[in-house]
Amino acid sequence: MREPPPGLFRSWFHSYEEDHGDVRVYRPDDYPFPPARGRRGMEFAPDGAFVDHPLGRGDAPDAVPGRWRLGPAGRISLTFEGARPDRELEIVRCDEDVLEVRRITS
């Protein structure tokens, strides 16, 4: 993959009910999720901006800014300032309806 998939550039929220094996499944923010105590998410912008949405106080999503870039073998490298560790994701599938990723451990 030399270019990120065009469907990547939006907000995605973790649809943990659909995870399989080591693949995490994300759906667009307007997806009709079943009730949950909170959902982690992430947001990709075409200019390389990235926002991680971990769960914060009271299970409400937080927002941690970072940057993304397409790395070797089509992997997405995520970088953050401060103490938050960088990470790498492999895109398994991405279209308008679903984003499936595998987290790569170093």
C-alpha cells in the first residue's frame, strides 16, 4: 500500500463486539452501536493529523493529538508528544463502513 485508503479519513470508534483474533474492528461515528459504557476511537486527517480517543473519566472519550504517517509495508505509524508511547498499526481492511487494524508490537 503506497497510499492510505481514502475511507480512512474520518472518526472511527471501536466496535469491540466484532473483534476477531488480533484484529480490532472500528466503525464510523454514525454507526448504530449497541449500548456500551464508552468506546475508544481514533480520527485520521489527510494532512497527517491524528487524534486518539481513549476512555477518560466516567467512560467519556478523551482526545490526545498526534500524527500519523504511512510507513514501510503499508503500516501506519502513530506518534505522540509527551509520555504517550508511539505505536504502529497494520490496516487489514478499510472502506466506508469498516476499519480493521492489527496493532504491531515492537
